[in-house]
Amino acid sequence: MAASKLKRGAESPLNGQVHKRPAKGDYESDPSEHTSDDEDYQSDGTASQSPLFDIPVSNSNKWQETITKVVNSVVSIHFSHVAPFDTETAIVSEATGFIVDDVKGLILTNRHVVGPGPFTGYIVFDNHESVDVKPIYRDPIHDFGFLKFDPSEVKYQQLSRLTLEPELAKVGTEIRVVGNDAGEKLSILAGIISRLDRNAPEYGSLTYNDFNTEYIQAAASATGGSSGSPVVNEDGQCVALQAGGSTEASTDFFLPVYRPLRALQCIQNDKSITRGDIQVEWQLKPFNECTRLGLTAEAQAKARELFPNKIGLLVAELVLPEGPADGAIKEGDALISINGEHISTFIRVDEILDENVGKELEFVIQRGGVEIKQMIKVGNLHDITPNTFVTVSGATFNNLSYQIARCFCLPVKGVYVNNASGSFEFSNQDPTGWLLETVDDKLVENLNEFVEVMKNIPDCARVPITYRHVSDMHSEYVQTIYVDRHWATSFKKAVRNDETGLWDFTTLQEKPLDPIPSQPQNAKYIDIPFSDDKKKGCSGLVRSFVQVRTISPSTVDSHPFKKEICYGVVIDSTNGFVLVSRRFVPHDMCDIFVIFAESIDVPGKVVFMHPHLNYVIIKYDPSLVLADVKTPTFATKPLKRGDKSFFIGYNYNLRLVTEDVKVSAVSSLNVTANSMAPRYRGTNLECVLLDSKVTVECDAGVLADNDGTVRAFWLTYLGEANDQMYKMGLDVTDVRQVIDSLQANKIPKHLRILEAEFASITVFQGRTRGVSQSWINKFEDESEDQIKFLAVDRVAAPSLHSKHSPLKTGDIVLSVNGRIVKSMRDFGDMYEQESLEFRIVRQKKEMVLQVPTIDTTSLDTSHLVNWSGALLQTPHYGVRQLMKTIPSEVYVIEKAPGGPAHQYGITPIAFITHVNDQETKDLNSFVKVVRDIPDNTFVKLRMVTFDNIPVAITLKTDYHYFPTSEIKKSPETGKWVEVEYNK
């Protein structure tokens, strides 16, 4: 029988999860228990909110009265898990809960709603009144938890509560599931209980799963937002808690409320909720299967006599290594009794263990027809359920939990990486499931040991680590990581506080140890071997290549990549300058390392970013490099179509390749824009194109003559959606002026550019749009390779303090400053002049315009703001290139998962224009306004989307988890400095 697909209503899937728990095999008693972890979710990672199919309630007046009473106790929960922790990722979602104590303000819902980690949320009553809630308990194993609200804050709703009556859940009982559909609309779903003894559903590995309890089964067709709904009988008593269901059938799974009732009574009486466990997972198996596993006929007969309504016994499914039962109980053992009491249900096992934490109990089992008695000490379940995490170097860690250990039969110990990012990004597609073993060659068996090791590692150090994935403990991985403590400044411990509902943060180290200064090191290059004497002049060009590695702390300027490896070309070995593509170094808010001969690395920094030709100049300290690094000879004449050249470059495997090539075209073009995420791209390019398979595979390289003279740089350009890459050549003559300045140790800083993009059109198009025959004759006379006109393709929006360019889309450019414009190079005067004289054709009329240029020193991003989980910056030039006007200079580029920006609907690629109706034209005015807004306060925002749609939203601040901070680049030192507010 095919496996069912199960869902949890308010649970978000783990992004990039690739390691799945192996199937357990078919069970005769319950084929539906062999399940997949595929769940029914929307693409944004939040719970699926497909409409509930509203089944009309019975015509019975009693049911109508019951539902009227029940809905007053049911609430919609809008919540956020603000940080990854244990089995959960950071999400925003919705669910259902219901009041179980209207005096203390207690709400019962699912454990996967409350979550094991940091939680913020509010509830909405049937009358649409809302109040904040805080988490006070989540069960270590079972899928229930409690939220608390202040009843005095509820002004207009008459509060009522539901009573928990687990004994009233019977097969055949007619029930209603009163749940939440799409946030605030209640829906009533009808069903009949069909089973009381289903094993807990499996939702997949590396996520939360309930176990060691019976589940109730019914057909009610509940959907995502109904998680945590009460399952009530005709008298309005809660007999179960909605928890999950199947995506392939109308089957729903309800948690019996025996253990929630006991926990509720403990909370009401101010008692601690003790939870015991021996680290054994049990499964209810039918008697015939128990017999095959070794249960004697006598034992079966006695069990059937004692429990005439039961179909089987509890059998050990998994025994965790090094747990209390390790060596005493084995997989396949049938549980007969505990302390002399015969056992038939999970519920009784829970009751016994919870009341005997720390005590030794006698467990009687049958194994292979032999009855065995074992004394086992009951452990404290809370001790193996983490309530602490540590954040350092951009990643978060907690001690391995019972939940994860159970999924993979591991001892409950070790440092678990619950968010493998930053310095500890082991895989860009698998951020969870990693166990650290050593850091800097020191064993780290728990969180405290890990913290002490990290305290002694200097910033910017490279240290070896070993780690494994919990799904494949056979494979050990060894990696050298770069420890970032300057961008990722937080080194904190967070401990859960169930009194306040918050996590208390403690700074573990204010400042890291200073970086170890770099020392000069030697490296040896091996020249390219050539059998052809004609090309021996190129053999030493390998000494002009360096590997460049970048690490970016965030998606500044909407650049999608945070870690990059590529190759650059040394253009001045004396002063230490390297040219590299802006595809790999898009901005200067990053760490850069220049690696020579794949042997030594030295720090680098960006000193020049060309505004539109797609290259960056990096500087390194040449005194640290004891190697024969070569500055190549650069050509003075541009390549033309048909020219032969020699290609030397590095492919996607970072392997050096060479090939004879011929220039197929030199074209005027712009890299296609990505309107969904505007970012830097090459524009107004005069690109060298080659018809060669090798060059398409190479991200970086050069075109050279046989004597080694470099004619062009081979660069990668980042294009439109799906991160399309283009590989094209940039002629050396287009860079020659900058190279000459750098070789004179003068860094160009004041380039000017036109706020327009130009594209080539044919003579035929120009003729039909009004270009006169006399101008056509001039172009035909002066063009050598291709006869074309350049027309304005796009005009960028001006900054808030500038005027629109006089150019318009469609203008055909005839001349600039009196010279005919045949290619992009003919706009070269713009780099140094404040205004250019354009002769154009517009709507078949010839005219002269004075077109101003702009200073590019203001185009580089130098100011960012973190506010309520949103990352804001001044709109970078890639945004302005695609817009007519800029609504404001407060531009949203990213939002943190689980933050207020995510929860309340701030969208990236949008502009904030007003805060509480105060205009915020730029980041300075924005910060001035938000710094005075108190914590836990609703803020009104007016925004404009990228496609100019105005939006008004409200957002509640949360400075505890998401304080306001500014990151600015000092104009004097070029260093980035962060200042935090609203702590």
C-alpha cells in the first residue's frame, strides 16, 4: 500500500533539507504509519492556507448551541518563530488554540506552534479583538503546549473556557473540529472518531515528531491553520487536540488530551511539570506481530484477558545508545509490565515515568519467548530537551536534542548546528543536521566546551573543524573555516525564560581576540608548458593570475551570493592591484582574500569599482608576497572582429585551460536587467565575443597575443532572473586609462557617467525613425566593422536631489561633443566632463542637447539600517536604472525570517516613504523617527512597491530580538562601523 503523505498545519518545512529518515517498513497493524515527510506547503514556506471545506453542522439544536458556546473559547494564533532552534526554522505562520483557563489566561495549542525556540505572537478572538501571548510550556515529546495572555486586556469578548475530557473520546463519537481558516475566520468541520490507537504520525526527519503516544484518527479534512483546534463532542467538551493529517486523504490525527490535562493542572497549581523517560521509542504492534517477535502464547493470552479491548502490546522500536535503557532493552522486546503493573497503553507508561523521575523501576519484557526483568533508572526528559542556544560567527548552536537523536538512533550528546551559516556554512543547500566534533583541533562535546574554544580563536583566523551529518555518521568531514567576528559581531548565549516568555541573552565575549598580523610568505608558480615556440611568450602569464575569495555578510545591493571564488588578473604587481569581475566582488562590504599560486593568501580591499564596465580593482600588500608575480604587458589597440588570439583562463573547476580563438564580434550591448531583484549589471559595454566552447566554461581569463601581450580580460557578467551568467571579453583599451593611473599609484575616484543606457540599432531602423541620408552617409564613411546607430534604451531615475536627464528613451545619438558615435567607446568624454553636447534625432527631428553627467562617488552603498528585521539601504544605481522616479531613499532589500518585517508584511524591493505619517525621505530621517518609537509599539508605515503601488501597513516593534542598528562606512578610513539602538 502506498504511503500516506502527512502534514502539520502550522509547520514550515526545512529549506534545503536533503537527508531524509529511512522508511521504517510496513506495519501489518497500520499501513498508514509508513509515511513520507512531504507536506502540503505554500512556496513561501508558511503553512498552507487552502480553504477549509465548511461542512454544515448537524440540524440538532444541541450542536448549534454547543458550537455557539465553543467558538467563544477558540482563538486564531498569529505567531513567529524568530530564530532557528533545534528542529525548527525561523517562520511566520498561523494556527488555532483555545482557552482552557479564562482566569489565568491559558491557551492550549500544538507544541509545533509554541515551538522549542524563541516565539512571539498574538491571538485574535471571534470578535476580532487581539492581545499578545507568551509561551509558558511546550512538551518535550508530545504535540501540545500552552500560551498565556492577560485576561484584563480583553475588553469586549466574554471569555469562556473548554474543559478537557480525554475519557470521552470513543470510537463512533461524533465530533466537530472548530478551527482557524486563513487567520481569523472560524470554520467548523464535522467527523466521527474511527480509531483510538493509531501510532503517532511521522512528518520526516530533522523536524519535530511526536512519539510514544496513541493518536486518535477521524476524517474531518482539516487544513493548515487548524493546527491546535479543539476536537469537541456534542456537549462542548474537548476530547482531543487537532495535530496533523494526510494530504492524500481526508484523514486527521488528534492528540488525546490526557497529558495536556495533567500539565494544565500542574500549571494551575503552580507545580513543576515533571517528565520522565528511559530513551526508548515504543510502537503499538498487533498480537500476531508480537508473536512473531517472540511473545509467548501464555503472555498473549494473559494480555488479551487483562485488556480485552486492545489489539496488541507496546514493542521497543528504538533504544538510544548510552540512554538509561541501553543494554537493558533491545529492539523487538515486548513490554509486559512496569513495577508489577501490566501495560497496554502509552498513556499509562507516561503516567508512571512522569511520577518517578530519578527512581529505579522494574521493567518486565519478553524477548525471544523469555521473560526478562530489568531495573532501569528513569531520566529527566527536560534534561535532554535543550533550552539554550549560542550565536557566534553568523551561526547558531544548541546541544543535540532527544528529538533529533531519536530520528537517527544517536546518543543524546554533542553540539548541533541548527543554522549552519556564516563561518559554519557547510552546505548552501543543507543548513541543518550537522554535528560538530572538533574546532581548532579541540574536542567539543557540549555547548560549554564549544564556547570556551571559540573564545580563544582570534578574529579572521582560519581553523580546522571536523563534523558529521546526523543522517550519515559514517562520513567525517574536515574543513578549514574563516572565523568572522567583525561582520557577525554577536557572540551571545540565549536561555529560555518561561516566566517572561522571552529568551534572556548574555554576551559571552564583548570583543574577539585581535587578528593575527599577516607575515610574508613564499609561493612558487609553475609556468604553462608549450611545445609551440610561438606561444612561449604566454607561458609566464600564469604568474599574473590570482585566486580571489570573497565573503559578504549580507545581500547588499541585492547581490544574491555571499561566498565567491574566482580568478583575477594582476595589473600592477609593484603596487599590488588586481582586476576582477564585479560578478564576484559586487561591492566593498565584504572580506577579500587574494591567493597566489594556490599557496598563500593575503587580505585585499576594494579600491575602485567601475560604475558600468563590470570590473573591480582590489589592492593587496605586495610586501607579504614572496613570489614572482608578473605584471603583464597591455595592448594599446582594441581587438577587431576576425582577430586571432590565445585564450588563457580558469574553468568552473578552477582549472587552467588554454585555446586558440578568433574574435567573432565586438558588440555594443547591455546585460539584461532583473526587475524582480534589481542589482548591479554591466551596461554600455563594448564586448569581445568568441565562438568557443572552452571560453563559455571559463569564469575568468585573458586574451593574449603570442608574445604575451594582454588584449582583453575575460569576465563573467550577472544577468536577469535565475542568476543567468554571461561570459564576455572586456578590451584592455577600455581599462587602459585606469591601469595607467594605478601603475602611477593614483587611484581614480571621481569618474562621471551618463544616467542612460544605449543600445545599437540598424541603419534601416535609424532611417525609418528620421535619421537623414547625410548622417547615414557619414556613418557609412567612418564605420570600419559594423554600421550601426546607438539609441537611448533606458534613462535612470535621478536621485532625490537631482533633475531628470534631458535624454529620452528612443533618442538616436548622432554625435557627442562633435564626434560621431559609432560605439560605446565614443561616450568616453563622460568620465571627465560635467556636461556633454549631444546631437540626437527625436521623433524625426534633429536637435542638440546639453546632457549633464553625474559623479559616481555617490553611487556606492555606504549606509545600511537594520530595523524590525528589515535591511534598508539607499537605492543603489541598479534600482534607479529601472525606474522613472524614486519614491524615497529608504529601500528594503531583505527581511529576516521570523522578524516583525516578515510577520507584518514588509516586502523587499520596496520603499518606505512615511513612518507614523512622518515623511522619511532618506535613511537619516528614517533613523531619527524610529529611534523614538518605544518597544512593543505598533507603527504605521506607508510604502511604495517597485511597480509604484502605494501600500499602508502596521508593524509592531520587537527590540528584544530585532534591535535597530546602523552600519556606515567611514569616508576617511573606508571601514564599516555598526551602532546599535533600542537595546
